[in-house]
Amino acid sequence: MSEEEGPLVRYEVADGVATVTMHRPRYRNAQNAKLTYALDDAYLKAINDDAVKVIILAGEGKHFSAGHDIGTPGRDIEGPFERRATNWYDHVDRPGAEGIFVREQELFLGMCRRWREIPKPTIARVHGACVAGALMLAWCCDLIVASDDAFFADPVVRMGIPGVEYFAHPFEMNPRIAKEFLFLGERMSAQRAHEVGMINRVFPRPELEEKTADMAQRISKMPRFALALTKKAINQAEDRMGLRDTIDATYGLHHLAHAHSALTKTDHIGGMDAKKMAKSLKGES
């Protein structure tokens, strides 16, 4: 059985903690539509299991995730797609900006908002790369812990795009650091991410899994409903500080950028592919 024929997400429960593991290691857990819906299935399973108190999101292989799938053999941009996170009509075969706008509204922005509202604590366990769309997967979790060799980056300005769809940058770090993060498009180390407040803890790589499990166990001892209400209270506070409005406003700019690239370049992502993006993160031209 090939890697793509196997389960794209692995789901395990132990001692009240569900671990949801992205499983496309050959492609650095790049997020295609199939992986998105497999993640959603796993999250729903954890939500509906009374034995699960905390959910951990992880990635198989050398990296947490390289972000959205922009060129693997398993890229499934054509659909058809379900509509779980939005009520938009079927966008398959829609011309121009319409199809891309509706696709990303469902698969990326809508799903992140859906997962942010999971009524159980979620922890992103990051190692290796957490790039572009992978930031969204981590940011919609309640806590982020990382190995000391992890790095974070949003290099999509190179595509002509002002950041990923779930534009939480000015909330995950202060606005001046967010500008640096996007303008330069460089790797941010786990240590730096911790300094700017984007992640909660940094652990040595060999200890990451154990330390994350310990944190999840301690959280699981708290009253279930109190955790859900506390999470809702803080999410509400973020939204009243402007998170939701910022993301909505920037989503429009994101798709103006896609349309501009489609008109002036070879495609809506400015002719960039996974290899070019990887080179850019290494400082290569």
C-alpha cells in the first residue's frame, strides 16, 4: 500500500487524550482537501467521545507540516468538495476568482474557524517545519508547544499574497513583529516564536512527545465544562479585540492578490511551487 493510499490521519486515544496525527510524511504533511476532511473527521470523533478530554495535533515524519499542498501528486484542487464549514455553493469548474474564493473559504478559512471552536482543549505539537498553511493548523489550537529544532514561516508574500487565509498574524505576535515575519518571509526559530508569544513551551526534540502528553494530562484533570467555557471566553475576547474582523477583511485582500497574480503571472500563486518556496526559506534564489 502506497503512502497516499493509507490513512491521511492517524487517530489514537490514551488516558483521555486523543492524538490526531497528519500522515503524509513523504510530502511533509502538505495539506490537501482529503487531509483537511480527514482532520475534521478525527476532530469530530474526539469531540463526540466522552472519554476524550484533550486533543493533540501532530505531524508524522520529519516535519509538522509544509502547509497547503501546492504541487504534490496528491493535490486535489479540482474537487468535488463537501461543504461542512460554509454554506457556499459548489465551486467546482467555476471560472476566474470565484472558484478559488469559494474553495479556500471552505477548506482553509472556514475549517480553521470550525476547529478553533472545538469545545475541548487542543494542543499543537510542532516539530520541524511549520510553514504557511501549517501556521493556521497550529494557530487555531489553544496551545502550541514545539521542539527546539522547530521553525515557523509564512513566505507567501513571495507569491504576491499578504499572508495565509487565517490572517491571525497581528494577534499571534505583535504587529511590528508580524510585519517583519511577513516582509522577510524568513524562518522564525522556536525560541524566537516563544519570545514573541506565539507558542507556549519549547522542549528538546527527544522530550517533545512526553512533555506534551504530560501537559495534556494535567489539563485533562480540570472540569470539562469549565474548560469549554474558559476557552469560549478567551475566544470571545480575541474576537472583540478584532481577530474575526481582521481575518474577514484580509481574506478579501488575499483574493485580490490571487486575482492579480492570475492576471499578471502564470497562475493565482504567482508561479511559485513547493521547490521554489523551499529554496526561498533556505535563502536560495
